[in-house]
Amino acid sequence: MNLKKEVLHRLILAKSILVLGQSPGLGQPNAHFVARQVLNGHDAADLTFSAIVDQQGNLPPKGKIPAMIECLGLIDTKADKHVGFFAALNDARNALKHTGNLPHTTQWANVGEDVFQRLSSLCEAALNISLEALDESEFVSNNEVKAHLTSAKQARERGEFKIALEELAKALFRALESTPGLEEIKTGRAKAEDALKLTGFGVSANDFLRLQEFLPMVSAVPAPDWRLEIIEGVLWKQSDFGHPANWREDVVDFCIRTCLSVAISVQNAPSLPSPREFSHLYDYKVTASKDQVEVWEDLVDEEDHMAQVYPNNARPFRVSRRTLRKGESVVVSPYVPHLVSDDLSLSGEPIKRVQLTHDPMFGIIGGLRGRAEFVDLADVTITCVPNELSKDYFPDLEEMPWMEDPPAYRL
């Protein structure tokens, strides 16, 4: 049967309402979760009944809009219309809406799934198509997301489940990357804090975490227009979940549903402010507060360095390099692992040292003992200065005093 566009839209919307956030999480669902699901189930049933009646040409004249149960009675089919179930659902919804009585948690614990199955069978009988077979991709506004979803479904039909998951990873990447406030969520990395962010958009945290476990990471680099471009494909972690035992038909079906749910949920999300990393916007500036400030070279690793301070204060790895005059400054990378660390003066007194240089290769190549230049914190002042990139996006940022992170952040 060729469905009218208006009918198809209502059925797809009904399906998406039921699919979004069906999982209550671990343990028994609470009364408020069940109440939301009852409302969702009632809305989905209302949409589905009116869509079926519209397709069958049984809607009353314009101006007379039948209630949900009345609309169910207008559906022309010999199949079971589950009148008793939907009447009870209607009563539970009305009691909630008009008197504030929460639905019985045990009775309606699986209301989302129960409504979905009954509506799907009713659509199958009346329209010769189930809700499961409807494609919500029509509601996806991002053409790139939609293209990857289509490729995933095509790969699924060919039995190429690994390729299908790779296409879904790209679809999810584009859906998140194009949504302000969510672009920092990494595809293929299951993190509870990311899942919690998406609950505000109606996405099930459990389903999103499971989706992330099944998907590979997406390798992307900034294009000249600052947009992330997928040029290196995807990255599977075989030692974790990236192996054929997880490349299955049921996995792909679940991931398609969940990826669609995420894409539809976030695509019209309001713009949220995004926190900016300090290291993306600032450099450190270390300025001598007096003349003849010594700059010395020593081991970077604090434990390794302190282990070389012998009882007689011999410092075999400490080498004096130069001095700074008063007011002379050194700009320091924000990626220095520990800008300020503990040290001992040549006379054995506890001091704080400030690291001036940083080689990111130290600590990566096995056996290489990292060295850097340092000054005594007591002889300098440290400020934070906006870098070149910040001037393009935040031209009003000013130089500010450096504040040491509280000890609690180092735990």
C-alpha cells in the first residue's frame, strides 16, 4: 500500500516517540519514568490511530476530531485492535493529566514496548506495514548523516555487518559534530558523562553507552575551513570490542535504531555554551622579578629528579644555563605536564621550580630521560596570556594572573 505523505509522517513520529528513551536504566523503573512513558505511549497511539483512519478514508468531516479511543473504533480491520489495552492506557493517561495520579509502576513498567508491539501489529493488519519497517531517516535533516545511515542499511542487507557499523560510526560522528555543545563527544568511546549529556535530549544513556561500545572510533582532522574532515576512516580496537563476534545482525539492527534516535533527538537542539580548554586559548608567561635569575637544566620527571638529590646535595643532572634580567619574559607552552613542581635549592632548602621548556617527545621514546629548563618560582611572576588563536575567536581576552590548581584536582 502506498501511504500518503501525511500518514507516513505521523507513523514515523509515533515510532520515534516510542523508541526514544525506552530503557529506564538498571533496576526497576520509577513512577515518574513510567508516567512519561504512559504519556509517550498515548501520544504514539493517538498519532497511529489517526494515521490509519486517514489512510483508510474514514476520518470524520473537518472540524470533528475524534478522541483516541473513538479513532481506534473507526479503524477498519478484522484483526485484534487491543481495545481493552488501549482503553486502560487512555484511563491511565487521563488520571495522570486531570487528577495527577501516577500510573501503577508494575502494571505499566513495559508500556513503551507493549504499545509498540500492539501498534505495529495493528499497522501490519490495516496498512500491510509494521512500525518496525518504517524508516525514520526521512526525519534526519543532515544530508551527510542520512547518507551514512543509508549506506549502513545497505551494508546490513548485504550481510556486511562490520561495514555497516563503520558507516554508523560516521553517521554518529557527523550528528554530534554538527550539534553545538556535543562536538567534543568522541565516537567509539563509551563515557558515562557523554551519555548523561544526551539524556537531556531524550536519548537513553544505557542505549548510547552500548552503541558506543559497538562502534569504532572515527579518525578526523581539521579541514581548511576548520570543519572536521573524515579522511582516515575508522579505527577498531581489536583487544576490546572490535572483533567479528560483535559484528552481528542483531547488533547492527540495535545500532541503527539507536543512532537514528540520537541523530533525530539532537539535530534541532538549542545551542549550548561549550567550555573552552585553557590550553586552547592561553600560553604561560614567566617574567623575572629581579636581576640575575638563574635558569638551570634538570630532569623533568619529579620523582626521578628528586631521587638524584644526594645527601650531600650533589646534583649530577643539574646544569646552570643562563640568567634572566629583571622584566625579561619567557613564553611557556600550556602543555607542560607540571608547570610548577617541588625541588630543593643548592643549599638544600625546599623550593618550587617553574618549567620553561617542553619537549613532547620526552616520555614517549623508551629509555629517554627528559630534560628541561627551570627557574625558582620565588624569583619570577607567572601570568596567562591569550595565544594567537584566541585573538580570532575571543579578541577581548586579557592577560591574567596565574593561579595554581587546588590539590583536590590533582587527586
